[in-house]
Amino acid sequence: MAALNVRFTDDELDALRRRAEEEGRSMQSFAHDAVIAAINEHSRLFNEAAAHVLKVSEELNRRLA
């Protein structure tokens, strides 16, 4: 599996450590899941926006076809 080094300030690293500890998880697991959640959220928002555009332009698209 590929790896990635991520740089944090001391304060950011402390916050990451605290949050991971609060959830009983490793910092690596917590950071991994946070990145995956951000990726998935971006995809969800894009798909939602695309569906909205298709819906509101449905009549225009029908006329132009």
C-alpha cells in the first residue's frame, strides 16, 4: 500500500492526537478516514450540483434537442 507524508504544525498535530485519542483510534487511522471523508463529500457535492443543473435545465435541453 502506498504511503503519504503530511506535515502539520505543532498545534495541528496536538489537535489530531487529541481527537484520535478521544475516539480511541490511531492518528494514522483518524487522518486516513478524514481524507477519505473529504474526498467522498466533494464527490457527493459535485453529483448533487450536476443533478440540480440537469433538473433546472431539463426544459431548455428538451427544446434544444
